Amino acid sequence: MKTNHTLMIVLAALTLSACATNPTGPSNMALPGTGKDFNRFRADDLSCRDFALTQIGGKTVNQQYNASLATTTAVGTVIGAAVGAAAGGGQGAAIGAGMGALSGGAIGSNTAAISGANAQDKYDNGYYQCMYAAGHRIPVPASMARTYSQSTPTPAATSSTYYPPPPPPPTSPR
């Protein structure tokens, strides 16, 4: 009777962890480049999504997340069953398997989240590289988006101090 209760808890945990999904495209939107037709942008977007998918091995981020979750949960179940069998025999194996699946699901959820985030980063990089190469605008961090107008001098132009290059090393031929 207790084994059925443990099994129900394990199934509930696995069901809840399976509800987590990642986006199926880039994290941020790209915009059409200056003078680019929207239909050309849409075609480039589809092409770049395909390119980005090949950069992460042809599996979507969700597929990679689910595979990582399943593998980690299965390993946790097997290890839990082995520990349970070693500790208490037949009933201990069932309880160990249940606890292994539960802890494996929790650990697997964290591992899968990290795996999904890594895949999403790689996908985004491939997508943005492709869209940029096609002449479209992509998001950049604010720290990289410095713009200088014609009236604002660049930092190099404001420096009035000239420093000559250092002398050659003493062992170099003259």
C-alpha cells in the first residue's frame, strides 16, 4: 500500500516537471534592416531559425531539455533502486526506486534547465549572427550600443597628451 503512495508522488513530481518548456525560437526579436522589405525579412528569419537549429545539433531546445530530464531521472531511479535493494530487499528496492525517481527528477529538472539555457544561448548566437549577416538589426546590450554624433568627439580625439612608443628592448639589433 505504501509503495503505491510513493509511486503516485513520483508520478506527480515527474508530471509537474514535464510541464516546464523553453521557447522555440530566439530569446529576443530581430528587426528588419534599413531598407529591407518585410517579406525578405520573413524569409531571412525562417532561414536563420533553420541555421540556428543546426548550430545546436538539430534538436529543439525543448527536445534537449526533455532528453536531459529523462536521462537524469532514469539514472536517479536506477541508483535509488540499487540502494533500496541493498538496504532493505524487495520492498526497499521499490521505495528506493521511488525516492531515486523523486530526487532524480529534482536534480534532473535543474540539470535540464541548465542544458536548456545553454542550448538557447547557442541558438540565439547562431540566429543573431545569421540575421546580422543578412543585414538586419539585432538586439545588443546597452553597454555595446554607444553612438557618437558628429559633434561629439571620440575618446581618442579628446586626448591631448602624446606618449611616444617605448624604446626597443636592450638585446635587439640596432
